Amino acid sequence: MSKPKVFEKPTGVKDYLPEAAAQLRSIEWKVMQCMERWGYREIITPTLEYYDTVGVASSTEDKKLFKLLDRNGTTLVMRSDMTAPIARVVASLLKEQAFPLRLSYHANVFRAFEAEAGRDAEFFQSGVELVGDASSESDAEVIALAVACLQAAGVKEFKIALGHVGFLNGLFQETLTGRRDDQTLLKECLLNRDYVGYREAIKKLGLSPELEQELEGILRLRGGEEICSQARKVTQDPLAQQSIEHLCEIWDVLKAYGVSEQVLIDLTMIGDFSYYTGMTFEGYAADLGFPVCSGGRYDNLLSQFGRPAPATGFALKTNRILEVTGKGRAETQDRVLVVYTPGKRAEALKHASELRGREGSATAVETRLIGPEGLAAERQADETVTVRGAVYRELVEFAD
């Protein structure tokens, strides 16, 4: 393998130049402020965790974890999500605090993908975990908060697709009793949104026409409130019926929040079926094929850390949101340039300090010494000043 050039970086990571970095931080700040107003407190966990605890408990496939060894030969992982680290903290440092706990976070996470996949190996997430409440009210709360956060981040057009793992588990138990491999195959097709492959897989199972029709029928269970009543007629399995009832309760709460117009029920959506235990949801922005947020209920995770508790939450894909909101004109920072000759240095720098110290000011103040060649400044029609390609709201000169 050839040695990388000095300007190259590993596949899947990227540099954020000042304008993009400013936009990213703006999104993060607006989202975290939104979460705080809903009563969620921020938590920060380490980038490195032990593989045998957080690594194996995470929802990430083992082959997608970045692993390394410490000096003692113990395997560490770079965090692949924030849910498992927070579960560790809830079961240890916060074990004396009563449920429910409302926690928020913003962090970079790492996942190893094949080079040809074209996906980020490092990306940013902002999210919440609501721990210790198993009710439909808590599930609806995190969905409504996800809607509020997307709006705060500047995503104007989006839809939240809402599903339930229990419905599909119950349906497959009823129609494919004891056929676990076949159930897994169909779930993987749905997880990958491979509906053609799903139909073809059904035809190869050797089922009766009635069962084939029943299994294919779930592909039509996508829409609004009417899906609740339609789904009840598809299967009589108790788990599936219970799951639909829970989903309908969530929908009622979402209507009370006034956000049901942003939500559609999609019973083909299963999320990570090895991780989620109840409702799951994904948020899709217009003109972007990838979800900008995802979440759901995961009631089994906390037991792996010795403090069993129901939990639900979501994560926003902050860098994907940047792709949506960053397409328009970037917000320009209020900038002032203070220039001076050597004899006026003290006076100019004092003035710059006064501008920076004004309470509540968002003005960025730069200073520059004027050399013998003078200053090449161009005044624009909108009264701004351009100096060496940089645009300033105001130019203040201190010259002899």
C-alpha cells in the first residue's frame, strides 16, 4: 500500500470549512436549545468505550465498529452510537436518580463502512433518551420533540414514518410459525426497503394463496389514522393486536400535540429488529433519500447494564440536516473590520475590545495593521465593504 499524501484523509471522514462549520454549530445550538425547553438535560460521554460493555450492547454490527487496543491489551471501541453509553451512565453514575430520566446529547460517532459504500465513517448526532417510562405518552413525546427539533433546525418539509416491531413479529409468528429463518429473511427485506425482494421471497415459501396475500397485504399498510383499523383486520395474533393498540394510542397523543400531520403510519418499517422492542420511526426530508432522524423503543438494553428499565429516544443526523438546510444562502455573520496604522495601534485595539465586549452582541470584530501598500477596500451597493474577498458590514479606520 502506498503512503498517503500529506493532504489526504481516511475514507469516510471530511473537513468542514468555516462556513459549513458555522452552519453545523448553528443547527446543533438550535436543536439543543429545543431539547432543553422540553426538559432534557445534556450529557457528555467519552469517545472511547470498552468493547465488552458498550460495544457489544450497541445496535451496531460488530464488523462496523472501530476497534483498538489499549496498553493493557483490552479492546476498546470508538462509540458507534450514544444510546449504549448513556445506558451505561444511567445504570452507574445516575443509579440513585429516580425515573423517568430525560437526557440529551450531541456527539460525533463512528462506524466502519465499506469504502465503495460512499457513506460517512464519522458523523454527528443530536438526540434524546427518555428512560423509565413505558407508556404511549413517552413514545409520543419523543416523536413530537423530534418534529420540533427538525423544525428548529430549519428543515421545512419532512415526514415521520411510524411503525411497530411487535406488529410484524406477531404477524410472522402467526403465518410462519416455527420458521425463524424465513421470518428473518422477510424482516431483512423490509429493513432494506427491498419490496420486490420481499414479494419474491414470499412466493418461494410454499404458502397457501391466502397466507401469501396476507403477507403481501402489509405493504399497503402505509398512511394515516385509518391504518390502525385496517391493521387490526390483517391478523388476530395477540402481540400484533396489542402493538396496533399501542400505536393507535401514540397517534391520539400526537394529535393532541398537533403534529399528526407530519406523521404517517408505516407498518412495513421495522428498524433494527434485533434492537428495537416497540415503536420505531424515521424522519425523511424532501429531496433527501436518507433519513435525517431515527428512533424508537428499546426496553431490553438497560438490563444489560444491571438496571432494567423501559426506554425510548431518537437521534438527529446533524450532518444530513446540514445537506438540507445548507442548500440555500448561508447566514452571513455580522462582521466589522478595524484597521490601523502603527501609531494608532493602541486606540484601534481598544475600540475593537469595546465592540467585542458589548453585551448580547453577535458581531465578529477583526483587526488589521495597514502596511505601506495601504488597504484595498471596495464598497458595495449594499453598503458592505469587501477586503481581499471577505465581506464586512463596517470598516473602521484608525490612521495617522
